[in-house]
Amino acid sequence: MPKEKKQLSKALKTFYGVGDLGFNWMTNIETYYFAFFLTNVAKFPMALVTMIQTIGSVVDAALSWVYGIMINKMKPLKWGRYRSWLAVLPWVVPFLYLLQYRAFGAGMGAALIIIFGTISSHIAWNIPYVANMAMVNVAGETADDRNALSSVRTLWTYVARMTYSYVGPGCVAFFTAKLSEQNAYAATAFAMGVVMAVLYFTHFVLFKGYEETGEEEIARLQREAQARKESNQKTAGIGAAIASNPQILGVLISYMFYMMYSFCYSAFVVYYGQYVAMDAGFMTRFLLFSNVTGVIGSVVSRKVAQKMSAKGTYQLAMICIAVLYFGAYVMRNTPTVVIVLMSIAGFFAAFVVAMTIPMLANCAIYSEWKTGVNCTGAVMGFLNVPIKIAVISRGVLISAVLTITGFDASIAVEEASAAVKNGIAVGFAVIPAILIVIGLVVVTVGYHIKDADVEKYSADIKARKTA
């Protein structure tokens, strides 16, 4: 008999997400320092730098959809199908991640070691990352439970963004002083990997008792298989379970446009600060205020979802973001107003992030109700795919906008034409707003699961497992 789900503990509703804080600190080392390490510290020729980054990115993107399916197909480990991965793999990450920043010369052999470190560390951290998201569905028995967990996770993600500017550069400076610049980045990667592993283990502890152990799940699956055999009932596969619910695709495509919006404005903020605001401190203030409002939004999102449902909250946020960004373009020549409008948009952006996982959890529950197959890991694992696609699109969007406007980096900022400034403002505000509108349309048309219905699906699934 499966365990009765217990109520979410106060500790879980407060500290679920600290692992994501560590995860974001760790991955931001790559975001901000990897290219610099390859060119300025390891001193690889540009052709080799391009090869290292391209191979790592392509393999990472190609594998992004595999992890959740793998977790669902494998035999569950000792502490549960998902929870176990929070304790098993994160401890391996620091040792693999440091290889990504360890240059044994500047030739092909050294490049291959870095590529190995890049690919292997990403595999080792993506599996627990997917399992961590899946635990929202495992531990959350009601829509409000899932919204609560996702909201507090979003809160810790925004805290990570706010604090990284001190933590990341601080670690690099500390290890540079102690170990030299040549070793500082590997030491920082290792240290951040350890922090991530410790904080993911905190999640492992917090989730104790919310999931079947591996032994309990195996026994239940054997009973269910025997019952199906006796009744000649066929079993659907994970692929069929996912295909039975195209609404999964609706959520993922909408989230892809949200991520494209996020990467687009983030890439153009530095250009806007220099060429339109003509203020070197614009980017710092913008990031600070937009992340502060994001923290507040992550707290408020659950309360809004209690009134409007996950989808309603998501749609409200998308509408507000689009309106605010179009408004920012209208006020593009008044940087202070732009910061205010976009910071308010940051408040609503936290709603989108917080509600995406509950909506995917609803999709997984619906699929299991319809087919009898638990595909939670696979569904959550697919969330990596929109992010990878958005990363690729970022470069295309930036290059296209700058090319069309006639941008030339050799021209002094003060001499930039009105067309260039307007083009930058379009890339910073209008294109992100359009991407959000597209995402809003997709989720409106492509996702129709009601939170109230999910409660019925969950009750039916529970009844089947206890039968």
C-alpha cells in the first residue's frame, strides 16, 4: 500500500528552493566566466574556443529532453524514484565541473578534457535538477500545495540572482589571491558545486516521507503488473502517456516564448544603458530593482493563484508584462521610468516562473489519470528544451536587430544614429513584449486543464494505487 501523503511541512514550504539557489550560483559561473576563462586564462586560440563552446552547447541541448525519460524508465533507487537523485549525483558534480576550468596546456588534448568536464558535469547536474522539479508533483497533493512549492522555489531563484553579483566575483577574487588566476576558476567551480550538492541534499532531507521508497514502488508496480496480466489489460508506454496530452506542448511552447523574452531583454539591457540611457550605472540599477520585485512577486504569486488558478495567474502576468514593456518603449527616452515599468514587469515575471511547474505537474497528473503511466519525470525534463531553444534564438535576435539598425561598435556612443538607438529600444522592449504576447496566445489556446479537475484526477489515481 502506498503511503498516505503527509501535509507539507513548514520547513519544506520555507526552504524548498535553497538547492536552486546553489544551482543558480553554480551555473552562473559558466554563464559569466567560461568564455573569459577560455580566452584570457587558458589562452586557447579562437577556433578552439569556438569548438569547445559549440560542442558543449550542442551536446547539452541534444540531451536536454532525455533526463526525465531516463528517470521514469529506470528502476527506482533506494530512497525513491525522484528523491534519491537529490542525494546521489550532486556530490559528483564538483569534481567534474572543475575539469571544465582546468587547462592542461592550450592544445587539442587540453580542449578535450574541458569538453569532457563540460558535458559530464552537465549530465550529472541535469538529472537531479529534473528530479528536484518532479518532487513538486510528488509531494504536492493539491493545486495549492504545488503552487506553494513552486512559488518558494521561485523566491530562492530570485534571491540567487540578487546575491550572485557578490558571491561569484567574490569567490573568484578570493581564489585568485590564494591560488593564482590559473587555478581560481576551477576552485570557484568546485566550491559552487559543493554548495549546490549540500543544498540539494537539504532538499533530500526535507522531502523525507513524501515519496515511496524504491522497495515500496517496486512492490506496488509488481502488484499492478500482476493485476493487468490477470485482466489482460495492456500497458501504455511513457511516449503514449505524453502523446495523450498535447497540452504539455502548449505549456512548453508558451514557456519557450517567455524564455526568449527573458534572454532578449537581458541581452539588450547593456546596449540600452550605453546607447539610449547613456548611463553606465543603468544596468546595475535595472537588475537590482527588477530582481527585488521578482522576489516580492514570487511570494505573492501563490496568493493570486489561490484566487485565479495557475493558468489564470500565468495569463494575468503575461498580459501585464506585455503592456508594461510596450509602455517602456513609449517612454524609452526616460530611463528612470523605464526601470520602474520593467521592474513592475519583473514582479509579474515571477508569476510566470512560479506557475509553469504547477501547470506541467497538472499535465503529468492528467496523463497518468488517462493512461495509468507516471510520466512526471519526463514531463518535467522537457522543461529544459524551451530553455535551450531560447538560448540559441538569443544570438539570432540580437544579431538581426543590430544588423537591421546599422549598429557599428566602432562608432562612438555619442555619435550613434537615432535609427540605432531606436533599434536597440525595440530589441529591449518591443520584441520581448511581442514574444510575451505570442506565449500568452499559445497557453490560452493550448492549455485547458482546470485545477479543480486535477484534484479529481489525483483522487482517482490514488484510488487505483490503493485498490
